[in-house]
Amino acid sequence: MKRVKDILAVKGQDVWSIEPDASVYDAMKLMADKEIGALMVMEGTKLVGLISERDYARKVILQGRASRTTQVKEIMTTRVVYTHPQQNIEECMAVMTEKRVRHLPVIDGERLVGVISIGDLVKSIISEQQFIIEQLERYIRG
């Protein structure tokens, strides 16, 4: 059974982040430049929140706010759901489904070591299932 650490070993441990005092515009620009859907909000090495495209749509656009004058800390999610490197993928999928989140920061001790997305989990599960199918086909063929 694959674990979060296995996904990070393939994906890498790059974490894109922004400070709470930055503008939402800067956060959205960074997400667009990196082609990602969320940023970790960091104060030094401490994870203090997460800002996603969903936060932008619901808390800026729909409320008629301006992204250049709104700070990340005003709209970020502060109750961040996270995982750890040893957690298995199925548990992560259940947590993401139940909590309705698309990104999970990966915390090892008190250190942020990566981020996984729902897409990463789906890709990993499909890869594992494809491997099992191939093994079964080889077995059947003899």
C-alpha cells in the first residue's frame, strides 16, 4: 500500500508559499506562474494557512473585493487539514473527500515537507491499479 512519502519521492518536495501580508493578486499570480491551485501561507518556517483558487473565487470575486488591496491573511484558510509522510493514500483520499479539500500539506514533526493534491492521489492509485492489472495479465498468460 502506497504512502504519502512514496508520492513525494516521485513528485518531489517543492512547496510554493507566500506570506500572510502579501496581496491576493500576488498569490494568484504566483499560482498562475507555477500552474498550481494553492499556496501554503508561511510565517518563516511555520505554516499558518493555505490560500486556494477556491478561496479567491468565494472570498474575493463573489464578495466584490479587489485582489490588489486584499491581503492573503484576510481570505486564507486557517484551519488547515494536513497529513504526514507515513499516512497511506487511501486514508488521504478519505480525508480529502470528507473535508472537501483538494490539497494536503505534508507535515513531518513540525516541518512542512511537501504538498499533495487530489490529482497526485488519483494518479498514484491509477498507477498502482495498472501495475496490478499487468501482473494479473502476465500470470494468466503463464
